[in-house]
Amino acid sequence: MDQLDDMLHQDPDPTETQEWVESLSAVIDREGTERAHFLLEKLVDSTRRSGGYLPFDPTTEYVNTIPPHLEAKMPGDAAMEWRIRTLIRWNAMATVVRANRKPGELGGHIASFASSATLYDVGFNHFWRAPSADHPGDLVFHQGHSSPGIYARSFLEGRIAEEQLDLFRMEVAGHGRGLSSYPHPWLMPDYWQVPTVSMGLGPIQAIYQAQFWKYLEHRGLMPKTDRKIWCFMGDGETDEPESLGAISLAGREGLDNLIFVINCNLQRLDGPVRGNGKIIQELEGVFRGAGWNAIKVVWGSYWDPLLARDKNGVLRKLMMETIDGEYQACKAFGGAYTREHFFGKYPETREMVANLSDDDIWRLNRGGHDPHKVYAAYHAAVNTQGMPTVILAKTVKGYGMGAAGESQNPTHQQKKLDDEAVRHFRDRFNIPVSDEKLKDVPYYNPGKDSPEVQYMLERRKALGGALPQRRRHTDVKLKAPELPAFEQITKGTGDREISTTMALVRGMNLLLRDKAIGPRVVPIVADEARTFGMEGMFRQIGIYAPFGQKYRPQDADQLLYYREDQKGQVLQEGISEAGGMAAWMAAATSYSISNQPMLPFFIYYSMFGFQRIGDLAWAAGDMRSRGFLIGGTAGRTTLNGEGLQHEDGHSHLLAGAIPNVRAYDPTFSYEVAVILQDGTRRMLEDQEDVYYYLTVMNENYSHPDLPLGVEEGIVKGMYLFKDAGKAKKGEPRVQLLGSGTILREVIAAAQLLEKDFGVSADIWSVPSFSELRRDGFDAERWNRLHPEAEQRVPFVTGLLQGHQGPAIAATDYVREYADQVRAFIPDGMRYTVLGTDGFGRSDTREHLRGFFEVDRYWIAHAALAALAKDGKVNAKDVARAIREYKLDPDKPNPLNV
């Protein structure tokens, strides 16, 4: 007896089994599948209570989840939609091929959209609603490599001109009319809504957007609607940790406004996803285990008759046994190969296709290419309540490309087609392009009055309008509070000592009191809110919990107890910086996506910010996010005791690389206040597409009052904190610059220089070397391009001009941070930079600052050494400083130890 017989005949009592099956079938016929499912669950529960171990199998058979008799029927004109789909396929292919027949190797992708065209087409024609007066609109995360297909649809709709298609990936030459390679809101601000091509970022963003929509609804900022988020991704993309890392959140919170569509074309970028396994089965188990509704769309309608004849389950068994690598080979090598190597494995299945030609076998379609199967899955997804849905749609990568790339390992890189491949594509999809014109791969548009275009426009009109589309500005007008509203933190603290972290939290609380802006403040923490002094917000505004608080918290008898609430305002996202950042991005783009401006604050350990979530931070800039990122316990010597993995010395360099980030390292509470007010005004009131990064520290010290007239300097990045007064003739003088907590060491160094060496020092607070750098290079560029005009003076140059002596800068960051402004130090002024280059250490702040050579003694020594080079003091003074300040001249460079 062979393996098949073992499987089919291992039942010791087939008659009894048949009776149970018939009974269950009768229940299904009379009372439906839900009643049958309930009875099965009861039977399983009873068996387990009796001691029987019944492990949960998270996967189902390798067939469609929705059987043919339960499929929702697709409305509309199927033949017309097929015709439209073929035109879009052709124009998408032509866009890439024409681009790559030009000089310059522009690149592009054909195969990804070729596999997913039907998945998009059904959504555009029947499901995806645009924002309108009647509906807030759905949100679609398009798979990045499919962008040519989205442009091709817009071309037929008349939204994109033929000339623009020829500017695909030519944004510079296009002078604003070019089409970006992938979805980029920064480059096409009226079109794309979310950037997705950095793989894994689309899925995690979609999950937290769905959560934030529920947050807006529960807090009464938006009415409850049936709007949905649709996230498209490839099966290979699920290897990225961000793709699946947050799916349990969606299941736990029952995000039924979220739909994932995974294009299972069984290939990564250059080969099979699970050649030795089955990616659809794997993903079904993962998502079902996380509480998702999983819908498999594996086989197209041509398979239905074969499956209906599969009475003994041999075909289903064969489908389960066959692995992805074999499925790819079958599609690549055609019908005869499939007959022998797939159906030929068992006599029963070979007999099933005996009357089918090889062409018939080759036409047995995959579910993701069958609009009727796709429609049924989408219909089920939008009507699912209480849980998110994932649709696993099996497709063929490079569908329609024939020998040029259909189901072949290198197909992802295919961007050029020869004339014969183009001819095959034309014939396959019946495109009315003559042989004479074929060599030019012309676009084809039947015209705005054609039945095809009119049908497309009518469908979109019924769904609210064109997609994709992006809102640049919110209609909600908000007025930022003026600086006096922050008086609590612009006034000095006197003898009280606080940290800049506490100043920041107080500033947030002042914003929360504002009647208009307060409800729109979204505090976000990944974890350790108490570390940042935010526990007062727990009781004040509550922690968002979609189902409310179902337990009595352990600290309920305390004043600042842990309070969860469905209307809570704080988003506590658990130990996940990526999750916290994705939640922040959802709030930071709410002005555009939901027409609801919000002011999010994401507070985290600065070392775990741009370094860990840099790709999301870059995407946040691309999608024009607005909000505050707060890097807590920042600096390499401030977080004493934590050590190498926690101490940040470079986040400002990473922040400075993102063009629309405004990054600051304030020292005093009044600096925090000025930056908060400026950012709130620019982002909420003026609706500028910028976001702010503030580093704050946990070191407590007293803070002075806001000095007169320094607001502009704080925002621009530098101001004179202490003027040493008019210099006496021949008196040595230095310019000392600092930021963050090291500014206090700079202040102390100035006192040492005055007391021990008679050197006076002007002290400069530099909240942002990054802003000074940008201003300087902007002026330098303008001057080069306008040689005959009055030359601009960089801000830092203008401040230091007229001040005597060398300049010494010290920060809690690597030297490169303060060294950014070296080019703009006035001619003749020596510039020395101290910083915390090297790995962090666990120790006290005092020891760490000595180790990294940024404490007051090293700063004073550096000033004397610079003065000696300028001939203002002698070498003996420098040597005396080394002795008196107990500096070790043979100490190893901290960069190397």
C-alpha cells in the first residue's frame, strides 16, 4: 500500500466517520457554517477536558478560503475591466521600457506590477474611496515597485500626461513634472500619501495608522466610519522584521479597519521566497496565530471544476505536497511540464487533466489573477468585524512577460524588453499597436471619450474621486500660544534644580492646557514614561486603551496611578521604538490623511532613536510629518551608569542628515520653551512640513531667567549667553561655545580661566550646530552664485566677528557635531573642538566627562593651548594647567579604548 493509500485508508471506522461528516453537512445546510464551527469548538473543548491533547493547526488546506458557492459576485462589466487592465499593463510596461532605452540606465520594475495588476484593479474599481464631503477616504499603501502601474492608470484617467510618463525617474530633467521612482510624498506632494518602497516600513506604518484612526474616533476627534487601510506588500517583504513585528498589536486591538494584501508571487527580488516550503501556508499560520482573519486566494476559477471533482482529496493532497520552488517551475516551463511534473505524480490527478490540452493546463490560473476571486476576498475583508484581515493572493511574478521574465528568478531586475518580448506582450493582451510602431513601444490611450476611460471615470466618481491623492494642508485652523504662555519654564528656577527633561514635560503640560491645541497633543512613549517624569499624565489625560481599563491597577490608591481609558490621550506602545515611531508618524501625518492636525511628542532614549529607527525617520521626512521627537537622557556622559549601548554621542549627526528635521540640544528650560513655541507655530499654525528633534537630559541643575532678546538666536542656533565685557588692551580672551549639559562645563571653564590665568571668556550657548551649518552653507552657496551682489554673512560668522581670541567648542557629542561650523568661523579665529568620540562607559558624570575630555578642566586647557598658538600666553601656562588640573598627557585617546 503506497503513501496515498495510507493517508486515505488509515481511518479504523470509515462508516462512523462518514456519519459524522454527513451530520455536520446537515448542520451547515440548515444552520450555516457559524453554527457548525461552534459545535466543533464544543467538541474540541470536551475532548481536551477529558484529557485528549488536540494541538491547534494554524493552517488550512492549500485551497481558497472562500468556496465558490459563498463568493460574493463581482458587479460591473468584467469584460470591460479586463480590457482596462490590459491597457494599464501595457502602459506600465512601456513606461519602464521606454525609460531604459534612453541613455542613463534609469532602472525600474515591470514584474511586480505585472503580478499584482488584478489586485489593484479590483480595488480601484470597486472598493477604494477617495476623500469627499461624504467620506474621509480610505488609505492605500501601494507596493513601491508597482508604481509604474499606478501611473499608467492615472494616465488613462487623464491625470498624468504622456509627456510625464516619459519623465519617469527623470525628476530633475522634468522640472517638477517628473514621476518619482516609487511613492514619495516629498517629491509628488499632491499624489502619493505614504512612502513604502523601503521594505517593511509600509506594513508597520499601516498598523499604527489603523490604531491611530481608532484613537481619533474613541477620543471624539473624528466620527466613526467604515474607512479602511489597505496595505500591499510582497511575500518576500515579510522577511523584514518590521513587516510582521507589530501584527499582534493589530490582532490584540481588533483593528478591523486594516487589510493587508500580500502579493504571493513566490519570489523575493532574485529567487524563490520559500523554494523548499510554502510561504502562503507559513503566513496563514503567523497571521491566524496573531488574531487576524486570513483569506487565501490561491486558485483561479479555472481550477473550480477540477477541485469539485476531487472527491477523495488527492488533488488537495498534491497541492499541499508541492512546494513553492516546484510551483514556480511549473509556471515557467508551461503546460506539458506541469502535466508531467505536477499532475503526473498520482494516477488520479493525471486522469483529471487527460482531456485538457497543454495550453488548457497552462491557463489554469492563480487566484490573484482572477478578478472574481479577488473581489470575493475583498468583499469578505471589508465586511469582517472585530479583527484585521490578511489576504494571501497567489500570483505569478512577471505575469504576461512570457520568456522575457514570467516566473523566472531574475525577473525582478528585468527593465528592458527586446522587440520580440514586446511583441509577445502586445499579442498576449491584445493591444492595438501596429507592427510598424512596435519598436517605439508607444503608450496607448483610447481617449477620454472611449468606453474604457469613461468606465474608469464613472467607477472613481462613484467612489468619491481620483486616487492616489494627497491633502497638503488641513482645513482646521489653529493658533499657537505665544511665548508668554510658557512663562512657567521661561522663568528661572532659583534654588530649585530640574532637568531639561522636566522642563520639556512641563512645556507639554502647558500645551495640554491650551483649549484648542491641548486635545491635539499626543504624548507617545515606547516605555519608561516614569523615567521621563510623565507619570503625572497617566491620571491627568489617561493612557489610550481601545477597550478601556478592565482591572484595578496595583497603584490605584496613589495620586498618580496608572489609568487606562478608551478616551486616553497618551499612546504607550510597549518596548518597541519602531512601533512608537510608527505611531508618531500616524499622528504627525494626520493633518493630511485625516484632515485632523495633531501635535505628537515621541519620547525615547536618544541612543535608540535615529540610530535604531533611522529608516522610519527618513520616511517621516519624505511623508512631510509634523511633530516633536524627544531624545531623552541624551549625550554620552549624561546617562551615568548605563554604558556603551545606551550613551548617545551622535544622534544629532543622524538627525542633521534629514533635510526637514530641525534639531536642537538645549541647556536651559527657557531654550526648551522657545523651541517648543517656535515648532508649534511653524507646524500647526503655519503648516510647514518640518519636524523637530530635541535632546533633553536627566541631570538636575538650576535654570536662569530667559534673557532679553535671545529668542531669534535660540531658534537660529546660537546666542551670546555671557559677555565678558570690554576687553582690556593685551588681555587674553577666548570664545567658549557649548550646548546641552556641557554648556555648564563651559561656564565653569570660563571661571577657571579667569581665576587661575586671568583669561576672560565670552560664553555662547549653541542650541543647534546643525541649524548653524545649514545657514552657513546656504549663505556660502548664494554668494558663489551671486558674485556681484552684496555677499551674505553666515549667522555664526556675524555673531563671532568682532570678538577676540580663539574659539573653543565642547558638546556631549562626537567632534563632528560642533565641527560642522568650522567653515564659518571668522578668518583668523582659531577653532578647537572637543567631543565625546569613542564608545560609552559606565561611570559617574564627573568621571565620564574627564574620560572623554569635555569637562571644565579639559575645556580650560584647550583654551590655553589655543591662546598659546596665537602667542597670547606661553607654553608654561599650558603646562601649568595640565599639572594643576591633574590632566594626564599620556592618557590614551578615548576614541581608541
